Amino acid sequence: MLNRQITIGIFLITLFSIFSCKNEVLPKPSSYLRLDYPEAKYANFESKCPFTFEMNSEAVIKGEKDCGFTITYPKMKATIYLTYKPVNNDINLLLKDAQKLTYEHVIKADDILEQPYLNPTQKVYGMFYQVDGNAATNSQFYVTDSIKHFVTGSVYFYAKPNFDSIMPAASYVRNDMQRLMETLKWK
């Protein structure tokens, strides 16, 4: 009789275990990734270098030697690198190097859009490159007055280049970089 009660007890425990441990499947509600970036507020940046520009007040700028700068966006893990070079009768070489740097990303890029920039009033001429795809950089530019000054800029993210994931941050920084280029003035 005791064996029968134990057997019935084991049977009931097994039966309850089977029917009580259902994995109820519940549909997940629709949601979207929310990336809120502050509205860009720009301030003029001046230094001892032969140029000025406007930059986002959320960014942090650090001076390097020879009028090169790094502009970091800590929340986005992005950095814009600015390089200054004086033109010493080698404008063709400087232009070739800047274009070569951009087109080295053609292996990973889906598309490279060139946007010429001309500001004859301020004597600032250049090119803005938008690089689409999983390239290491998604924006680059160069500006010059063709006689004395040459500035290049490129943005890099400290993350694996997955364009879909970083696209909102990349667009935000690209707009800042384009603003920087368009507000650059020679002293």
C-alpha cells in the first residue's frame, strides 16, 4: 500500500510538472531604437593658427602640434581629426594626398559622394566627401585657399564600422563637420 501511494505521488508530481511548466509565448510590443542627441549649438573657435571655424559646443577640442586638432564627441565615441599644412608650391601634391586618403575607403564603401565647396568671398575652396557603407570613416573634407593654407578633416568612430548601427550618430557628426568646413575662414 505504501508503494502504491508513493507511485501515485510520483505520478501526480510528474503530471503537475509537465502541465505547470508551460512557456507562454507573449508577443513583444513594437519599439524603435531611440537616440536623442542635443540640438547643435555652435560657437566660434579661434587659436593662434591661421584659421577659425565654428564647432558644436557639445564637442571637446584638443590642440595638437602644427595647428592640428582633435574634436571629440565622448557620448558618440567619435573624433574629427583636423590637419593643417602650409602650401609651399605643392598644392597638387596636397590635393592628390587628400583625394587618395578618401578613395582608400572604396573597398568597404558602398558609395562616395563628392560635394564641391566654393566660397570666393572668404577664398575657401574644397571638397566634402560622404562615404556610405562600412568604411572606417564616413565623412572627410579638405579646404584650401590654393596659395598658403590647406586643411583636411576626417571623422572616425571608436566602434566596429557597421553603418546601420552608427548612422544616427554619423549623420549628426557629419552635419557638424560640414558646418565646420563651411564656416572656416583664413586669418
